[in-house]
Amino acid sequence: MSREEKQKLGNQVLEMFDHAYGNYMEHAYPADELMPLTCRGRVRGQEPSRGDVDDALGKFSLTLIDSLDTLVVLNKTKEFEDAVRKVLRDVNLDNDVVVSVFETNIRVLGGLLGGHSLAIMLKEKGEYMQWYNDELLQMAKQLGYKLLPAFNTTSGLPYPRINLKFGIRKPEARTGTETDTCTACAGTLILEFAALSRFTGATIFEEYARKALDFLWEKRQRSSNLVGVTINIHTGDWVRKDSGVGAGIDSYYEYLLKAYVLLGDDSFLERFNTHYDAIMRYISQPPLLLDVHIHKPMLNARTWMDALLAFFPGLQVLKGDIRPAIETHEMLYQVIKKHNFLPEAFTTDFRVHWAQHPLRPEFAESTYFLYKATGDPYYLEVGKTLIENLNKYARVPCGFAAMKDVRTGSHEDRMDSFFLAEMFKYLYLLFADKEDIIFDIEDYIFTTEAHLLPLWLSTTNQSISKKNTTSEYTELDDSNFDWTCPNTQILFPNDPLYAQSIREPLKNVVDKSCPRGIIRVEESFRSGAKPPLRARDFMATNPEHLEILKKMGVSLIHLKDGRVQLVQHAIQAASSIDAEDGLRFMQEMIELSSQQQKEQQLPPRAVQIVSHPFFGRVVLTAGPAQFGLDLSKHKETRGFVASSKPYNGCSELTNPEAVMGKIALIQRGQCMFAEKARNIQNAGAIGGIVIDDNEGSSSDTAPLFQMAGDGKDTDDIKIPMLFLFSKEGSIILDAIREYEEVEVLLSDKAKDRAAILKGKMIPSYIINSNPEMENEEQSSPENDSQNQSAEQVSSSSQEVDLVDQESSEENSLNSHPESLSSADMDKAVSISPSEQTSNPTENHETTNLNGECTDLDNQLQEQSETEEDSSPNVSWGKKVRPIDSILADWNEDIEAFEMMEKDEL
């Protein structure tokens, strides 16, 4: 790449920064962030909450502070001087707001220190900032003291959140009850806190940060030398025992190495190298970096990677381990070329797992460091691609908008401060020559937020003992671990093709692993090749699949409640390779089940019998479908029911005239739900009710689920589809045998009987059958949600559990057969049953038919109103009323119905 083209790209980065920064200052300042789609500032409390993401916002003009040293790197010294004056004049750090200790440290404290570092550098040069008298440093010190109460724990690990005004635990603080924090949150403090101590001479900041790092080191898993993702700040117990280099851990490793560089303490390098040895031994599977269990590091913890691990190749460059850095970076770049941006998470075969992309800069960071290490112009082309994609897909009139879905190109009204703090800094440095920067960048180290701290801090105010006597270190068997930084001249002996030779074998890895269409396992069998069975392709009715499971040591057990249990005994596998395939299959199945659980979950629906003699009194709890007409958005469907032939609905109906214009009844089993829906729709049905073939099943005892599609596009299905368990379905079937003509209402919730019977010649005492009781219910504050009774069922997580028994190496996966494409091949996402309270006095007033059907001439049961649970995890208990009570309540109605029948006869 010519110098002219590099300059042109550098100028393009400057223009892009001006577009983002200028729009923030014009439309958002002094708010924390810019909302680029609506051209206004994001002020916490004035916009809908985004959960933990908002913990970075503290009403302290976050984007401006985060951008301070970027202005100097981009040679915008006049704008930097103006920005510093604005920070000193406008920013208030004493706000009554709860913020993340981690985010506030790396963005605000780091931003103030980075700004101070470059302010004193400019003042020393003699042209700009001559008025500056350490004001940013004083603000940083003030903020540091505000963060210190977070460390008031026995372990020394900080609370994850703190109130800027009131600190921790006070009633007005609204924080201090948390018990867990992420490893990165507690281990990413040492650079900023040590720099604050070295700048000011107040040693307390560095002492607290070191204590937190020491505790994390002591709590590492001693046999694997890995750390988990989440730790209890009081006990030091690992809450999440999976380990990787991405979200939750990433900057902990980064700060160990960089603390050695900045502070010169050998113990930090020894710790980093101990961890790095474990990472390369267990997590690194070039070009992949996969999470593992800290106690069983040979066992992968998940089958996808997150975007935050893109920083790791840059850290490997600083370590001097260039080959794996090149390999992982190349893999990430191919994913970007396929999707334009790096998705928040992607699978090991490079499919999108989470489709968002909040304009993260970690990949640009690694690209810059690899170019610095190798000098390979290939990385300039990579940077050029990043610039083009940002301008083509993320640029909007008021800035740059995060990608809501990399597959569709949809935007999110979000432009995080790290986009200005890091992305433009690394891209500009990638194309800039040494003379393009007004200071020597080699005199500084980058924090995880790309803020610049001067290396001369290592010799300033050294009041901390260099050697930490409380730590233990393991002797490493890798002779490549030296206690000095490597010389890049030795790494690349005049061979400009070094990086290319490493990349070449990986140039098609993504396209080969991520084909345009899914290749079914059965097709592979016919072609002669037999790749390992993937969880997404598994079908419990396929005898070849069952044979493969057996070979992998996996047993399939059908449980009485309709679920399928998968159990693996590694010692029963045909070979060690088959045992590994079995482990992978079980992990994929867990991930598949978890993914289905996270898919859009729909609330239960209602099937209400509205014909004589029910008139809306019988309401059956029904499971929804992820396809077809959404009853919550459209008017309910009403019609007479008719059984389809064949009853399973798995082929073209032989009685289309019977279901034409009616709601078809179909039995579950033998084919996909979506296939049944298409067959009855083609026959002219206006809706469908699938009845469970597991005799005796009931919504009272079995977890309700939603019917999933067949993996294909289901937009062609226009009719509503609902699912009834066996006992509820038998009520409709018995009614058909008794009365022949049965009309039902399919809706999102039970409808008021007066509305159902409106316009019909029905005596008023049928509609208001028990005025005293209904008046009492209506006047009760506990019955505000009328006619929304047992059809409301908590839809929580799918029943999936991997039982890890070390003695037998047994892995057990419990999942609904629907999610596994099981014996009846009906794919579904499970909804767990509602939680039952242990205190009988706390049961909520909710009744159901309980699946029982008595003589409809003598007895009717009605579902009563329900009360929504006020707990955060909304669930509804069930209370079945005694039959005598029901008979007494509805005796008048029974007599009325009998009188009507006689009149009709």
C-alpha cells in the first residue's frame, strides 16, 4: 500500500471521527451517549432501561471523557483543549446514580488519567495546555475515592456496582446487596488505580487493586490454573466455573501482562505466564478459542465464541506468541467478511449465534498490533475493509449506529463511548506513520479502553513491595516462557511472507465450515462420508442415528412423562474418538436446548367451548405455536371442530369437506407440527388443535410448551394452531360424542361470557348465573384480572440438566423430546411448570378443569379468575376446588341447562 493511500485512509478515519464526535457534541452533550438514530442524547432514567448496559452511564458526559486522549492521538489538539475545559466546567461526579465499578474505572477514571497524561505532555511541549494545572488528575482522584467503598469486602474483591453519591449499603445507595462479580470486573483495576497512585502519591488505590488481583490468583483452580467467569465476592467460591478468554474474563489476563509492563513487577508476568500456559493447553484450539470447565479443562463448556475474545490476538502479540495470534485473527476476519461485522457470538462452525454488533473495537485493536509486529501490509487491507463496512453499513446522519442484526443490517439506536475511545484510535494508528503523530506512542501503554498511560510511571512513587510473597507459582514445562519481552527483529528474520504462510491454510476455513445450506447427516451417509452426528440433525426415530448414539456411548431413554433422557457413559463408547464425539454431541444438545429456550417465548393460549350447553364456561389451557396466526395480535378464531382423517394429519386429508371452514382436531405424533398445520390448511380448515397422544397427560402435571416449526420457513402457515394435552383434549372429544356440534373459541385468553353470547337469544340468568358470587369476585381487589385463569402458565426455562458424575464420567441430559425431534418428531420448546409455593396459604386463586370430564348433563366446571404473582419470576400456583363446592356454586346453572335441553327436545 502506497503512502498516499495510507494517508487517504488515515484522513478518512479523521473524517469519520469528526462525524461521530461532532454529532455527539451537537445533539447529545452533556448526556453520556449519543442515540444516532433519533439524534438525541441518552440520559439515564429518561430512556427505557437496557439493564446492565446502562450501568456505564453515570450522568458524567461519558463519551466526552472517553474521547479525550483520542483527540490528541488524532492530532486534534485544539479540540482537546476545548474538551478538557468542558469536562472541568460541566462534568459532575457526585450524581445519585448506581454505576458499574468496572465500566466507571476503565472509561471514566481511565479517560481522565489518559487525558491528564497527554495534557502534561502537551504542556511540556510548550504550545498547548499552558494553563493546565493537573485539574483532570484531581477529578480522577475524587472519582477514585468514590470507588474505594466498593472494596469493603472481606475478600478485597469489589462490589460490582456503587452509588456515586452515597456509596455502598446505605438505604439511599440502592446497592451493596450483590454477592457475585465477574473475574474481569474485579481484575481490571490495577492499571488505572496504580497509575492514580503513582501520579498522586496516594498508595491506597494501588494497594486495593493489588489485593483484588491477589485474591483472584489465590482462587484459581490449582490443577488447571484457570479462573472461572463469576466469583462470590464474600466467600471466593466460583459461581460460574466455565473459563475462556472472552466476556467475563478477558481483561483480567490483559491487565496481568500490562501491569508487568507498566509497573515492572515480575510477579504479574509470572502469573500471566502461568495462566497463558493453561490457556494454550486447554482453551486454544487453533484457530478457535473455546471455553472449558476449570475442573475438567478437557471438556468444552460451550460450542460458541463471543466477540470480546477478538482482543486476544493483540495480547498474544504483546506476549510475543505471534503464530496463534495470526491464526485466530484470520479466522475472525473471515467471519467478518461473511457477515460484514463480527457477531456478538458465533458457533464453532461460524454461524451467527447472537446477531448483534455494538461497534466493538477489539478486532481493530488486534489488527493494529499484528501490523506493528509483522509489518505485513495485509493488515492494512483488513483495516481498509473495517473502514468501508463502517461507512457502508453503520453510518447514519447523526453518527454511527450499532448493528441490531448483522444478517439483516438493521440498526440499534446506540453509539457506545468505546467506539470513539478505541475504534478510531486504533484505525488511525494503523495507517499513520511515526511523523503523523505529535508524540511517541511507544512511550505509553494502552489500557483495555485504549487510554494512554506513560511508562515512566514504573519508576515513580514506588511504595509497593515489588515481590508478592503471598502468591504461589507453578513451574512451567514450556521453555519458551522467558521473563522479558521478545524482540520482533528475531521473530521475523527478514521474511515478509511469514504471516502469510500461517494464514494460507486458514483462508477458506469459514466457507468450508459454514455452507450456504445445511447438509443433513442422512445426505452425507448416502454420499459415503459419515461426519459426526450433530445435535441439530438428530432424530430419535432414525435407526441410523440411534446406532451412532450407541457407538458414542449415549443411551436414549423415553420417560413416562413424555420427555427423553440422554445419558452418556464414556466407557461404553466404541473407541476414545467415539467417546469424544459423544461428549461433543451432549454439549451441542445442551446448547441447542438452551438456544431454543432463549427463542421468542409465547404465553399460553385458551380454548373456550362456546356452544350449548357450555356457553364459554369451559376454558382449556392450550400451548401456543411459534408459527401461524398469532392470537395475541389478531382477533380470536371461532368455529366448529371436526376430526381430521387421517387423525395424525401427517398426509393429505381424506375428509377435506368435513374440516372445510372448521377448526381441525389432529393427534400429535409421527410428523412435525408445521406439516400437520399445512395439511389441514390445504383442506380449508380455519384453525387447528393438536391433541397429545400421551394418554393421561394434563397441563396440571406436565410442563406446557410451544410448538416449534420444522426448521424451514413457516410464513406460509396462516391459521392459528394450539396444543392440548390428552385430558384437556378428551373434554372436546367427549363433547363431540355427546353433542356432535361443538363450537370453540381460540384466543390469547378467556373471553367474557357476555361478549361471547352477545346477540344470541340466551336468558340473562345464563350469562349472570350467580350474581352474588360474581359481584363478590368483581369487588375483590384480588380478582382484577378477570377470565385470565389457568390458561396463564409461567413460561420459564427448558428442562435441561447435564449431570456431571466424576466417578462414572456420566453425562445426563434431560430435555423434552420435542426439542430433540424425538419419537413423534414434533419439535417444540418446553415451558416449565409453574413454581409451587411451599406455604398452602400462599396459593393463588386459580382453578382448572384438571383434565377431568364428568357427565356434562349433571355437572359443569368453570375456571375462576386468577391473580398474577407479584414476584420477579412470574408464576401462578393452582388450586383445585372440591367437587361439592363446584356443584353447589353452579347448581342453578345446571338446572337451567337441563330446562333448556327439555325445551329444545
